[in-house]
Amino acid sequence: MELEGILIPLVTPFAADGSVALDALEKLAGRVLDDGAAGLVALGTTGEPAALSADERRAVTEVCASVCAARGVPLLVGAGGPGTAAAAEELAALAARVPGAAGALVTVPSFVRPGEAGTVAHFRALAEASSVPLVIYHIPYRTGQALSGAALLELAALPNVVGVKYATGGVDQAAVELLAAAPQGFSVLGGDDAVLAPLLALGAAGGILASAHLATARFVELAGAWRSGDVTRARELGHRLTALAVAAFAAPNPAVVKGVLHAQGLIPTPDVRLPLLPAGPDEVARALELASGLDH
């Protein structure tokens, strides 16, 4: 499996009574794919999986799997955890639990800070146990575990590991080293929305981006412009999308994204579940203004 382009880590819409709005989720999934998204992510951070019950997580993944199967596009499912044995058990059953899953998005172990050697050993064990390919989610400002370029390349060489969602908060030395020497068939996907453009310029295959809910076609155009060598268009569009990305993260994700989607009539409420709080009206208005401007 080779991943390329813009994948959308779908929000989980909530109805007025607090339940998961599965019909809205299905329509939203179809909309972003119609706008050119290359695939979907279910139960990523943007989907608030920690705030969902087991039954709700199952229902969300079933909807996403159905839509992806109908469109013939890949689905990644957020899975795993800081404990290797429990994560391996979950991954081993993923294909049966989520028919149509093309891969699992698995975060570097959080909080325990196992070191680089421990992180590599963790993913080696998960790759052996998993029934689907793995995309590593490297986000050290959430997990507490930094990784060097050498460690990332060691992970990229593991069988059954097909990519990384790279979200270190910027374009650092490790990113440059990884992009310069990543093996064929291994996809580096930007995970920090505001720095997607420079990662694409360095050769990233695409991105997994919450703010791409709000301007899917433009993010797809950005990735295509870098791929085709249209540097002038890529730079101009990249600056505008960076402004949108910054606005989309003015409150903890996905509060602003949900506020804009609700204002656009695409989801029934802007609600998030505790410990998150809804975005403020000014935050939503700014992101909505920037998203609307990208249509022109």
C-alpha cells in the first residue's frame, strides 16, 4: 500500500441529544472524497476517540469503512496505545473488526517515553502482530518521545510499516533526513497543518490534516502543485492555506473545525465532548472567513 495525497481525519459529529450523528458522518465523508481527498482516517485525534464509547467507535469505523469501500479509497483506523501487548492484540484483530481497513494509524507510545530503541522494538512487535499495514503517528509534543532521523529511518525499514504521520511542530533536521533517505514505498505524510507546504516541497507524499475538512479541494490542489512542479501556484496557495490552518487550531482541535462545519450546515451541532470545550464565536468566524475566501 502506497499512500499519497490528502487524507481527512474525520471529526465525529454529535446530534443535539449528544449521540453520534452517523448520517452526518457519512455525508461528510462522501463530501471530502468528492472534493478530491485520497482517503479517510477514522478515530484519529480529530475524531475524539477517547471520548467515544466502544460501541460508538465501532459504529464510526463501520460508516467510514463502508464509504471508503464504495469509493475504492484507503481507510486508516486509529489504533494501538502505549502498552505493546494490548496494542498488538488490538491490531491483530483489526481486519476482522473493521472490514475494509487499509491500515492502522498508531501513535508512538505516549507518556512512558521508552527511548528510541524501545520505540523501534515496540513497532517491530506491532508490525509482526498486525493484520494490516501500519502508519506511525509521530507527534512528540503529545507523546513526550522525540525521535532522530536515524530512528525514523530504522522504523521506515520495518516490514509492514508503510508510512509516518509527521507532526513535530515544524520542519526539523529529522524530517529532512527522513525525506532524503526514506525507502521506496514508505510515505511521509505531514501532520502539522501549518507546515504542510514546506514538507511537500521537500518531498512528502501528502498529509493527514484536520483543517482540510474546510478546504479539501484547495489542499488537494496544493499537493498536486508541488507534485507537478508548479512552484508559483504552490507557494501562493500554501501561504493562504497556512493562514487557514493556524485559524483552525486557534482552539484545541477539533473545536474550530466543528464550529465551521456546523456554520456551513454540514454537521448538526458544533459540539465536542469534555474535556474539550466548543470554540468561541470569533475563532469560528475567522476560520470560516478564510475558508470562504479560498473558494475565489
